[in-house]
Amino acid sequence: MTDSDDHPSPPPLAGVIGQPIAHSRSPALHHHWLDTYGLPGAYIPMQVADKDLEEVLRALPKAGFVGVNITIPHKVKALEIADLVTDRATIIGAANTLIFRRDGKIHADNTDGYGFVANLRHAAPDWNPAAGPAAVLGAGGAARAIISSLLEVGVPQILLSNRTRPKAEALRTEFGSRIDVVDWVQAGNMLEDAATVVNTTSLGMTGSPALRVPLDGLQKGALVTDLVYSPLRTTLLEEAAARGCRTVDGLGMLIHQAVPAFERWFGVRPEVTEATRAAVLK
Ligand code: NAP
């Protein structure tokens, strides 16, 4: 294939933009898939300051980029910069995936909620979201994607608790009456009714404080998942497994959210396998 100047087209480029970015596992993930499918292309981590974001995004397509992932702290600003936005990105209020269209427009999507649900369906195929209420811990940026996707797949009720209660109240106002806010000091109580339990806080992550919510109320057979994936087996998951709950770690969400973007940029829908997980953990 050639471009308009009759030069061979260079391999497609994608990447991830954040600040900081060195910790990102996305380059290992996308390069694993490029290698697996023998595709040309590259995926590059880029540290970009807030004030430079728009200028960088407008320039990248001219350098051969077909799109980028967006991570902390740019997810909201990227949505504002985009020319076209998917419904799910609008609902979540943030973008994690940008597609640079041939007509020069930036198309923003958010695949976090998709990745969350796809991970649960992949790791726990018998999970039934309609089986009972979901208990969600945390009301930060990630919680928005989790709440919208849980509502979309038919969870009858969400019990939502956050240290800063007004942030949970704001999500209730926005997402509607299927959400009930529970005070943070009583978060343990909401586990008693929950068929699905999700930690969307950063508690339990390496370098962060422990999650101190009492877990005695966890019901045997509930599905418990943690967005934190460092460590892979968090204390929440270990304790839940010891109580007879099914547990799903957060690494799968990171991997599954990347599937639609990889397909769009590089033309192959990649499979999520044990080798994929191993490549990301390396
Ligand atoms: P965020 O917007 O900063 O929200 C952080 C959340 O943690 C808030 O609910 C915050 O409560 C709570 N929190 C922080 N410190 C706390 C403390 N000491 N006590 C009680 N609550 C505390 O972050 P985010 O983007 O939502 O990310 C949250 C976590 O999810 C991070 O660990 C991130 O790595 C992980 N994540 C994983 C994936 C994946 O693919 N697996 C995707 C996205 C995010 P307040 O509102 O009270 O501050």
C-alpha cells in the first residue's frame, strides 16, 4: 500500500498518554497482541502535561498515529477535546480510547465499563447480574464506568458507599433511583444483601492503605471483584475466597478494555488468554 506521495505506508502507531506513564502495562499488552498476530505496528507510552494535551492530540495523526489510550489525569479533558463522542463515553463522562479518523476528527470512546463486564463474563461465565443487588465501594472516576455498566447489564439495585458521601450522592442523582447510598462507616452492612461486590477504591493497592471495610457480611456464592490489580490477589479477594465467594481479579478488566481499541487500530480482534495475562504481568 502507498500513501498519496507514493511512499510505502508506515506501520500504524498507537500509544497511551498519561502523567505519569512509566508504570503503564498497556505497551506490554498491545505488543503481545501485535507479536501474537504478526501485525506491523507499535504502541508507545507518552508522558504529556495537561496544558499540552490538545496540541499533542492534534499532531499525533500527522505522525502516523491511528489512536491512543488516555489515562490519569487526562480522561475528562480528552473527552472535551474530542470532536465525536460515543454514548457510553458521554454517560461515563470520560474517555479512555481515542480513534484518529481519516477526516482529521478525534473520536472518543470509553471501554472501561465494557472491559469490566467482559472480564466478569470471561472469568465467571455463570455470573448472573440480575441475581441480586451489587455493592460498590468507591465513587471516583472508575466507579462511573462500573455503575453505568452494571445498570446496563440488569443489576436490580446498586448499594453505593464512599468515604466522601456527597460524591456517592452525586452519582445517585446522575444515575438514578436504582442506586442507594450507604454511609462509609456502614459499608460492611451492604455486603449482606449483595450478589455482586466491587471494590473501585484504590484501597488495598500496593502503596495505598488497606481496605478496612468489615467483610463478615459477604454471602457465600457472591461474586467479588477488585479493580485493584497490584497486588493481583488483594486482601479483599483472598478473604472473599476464604468465605466461599467467587473472585475475579482486576487485571482482566485492564486487558478486556483494550480489546475494542486494538481491533479498531490494528484490524484484528484479539483473544484474551493465559498468555495475554502472563505478558502483562511480566
Ligand atoms: P479516583 O478517581 O482517584 O478514586 C479513588 C477512590 O478511592 C475514591 O472513591 C476515593 O474516595 C477512594 N479512596 C482513596 N483513598 C481512600 C481512603 N484512604 N479511604 C477511603 N476511600 C479512599 O481513582 P479511580 O480512577 O476511580 O481508580 C480507583 C482504583 O481503580 C485505582 O486503584 C485504579 O488503579 C483502579 N482501576 C483499575 C482499572 C482496571 O482496569 N483494573 C481501571 C480503572 C481504575 P474519596 O472520594 O472519599 O476520595
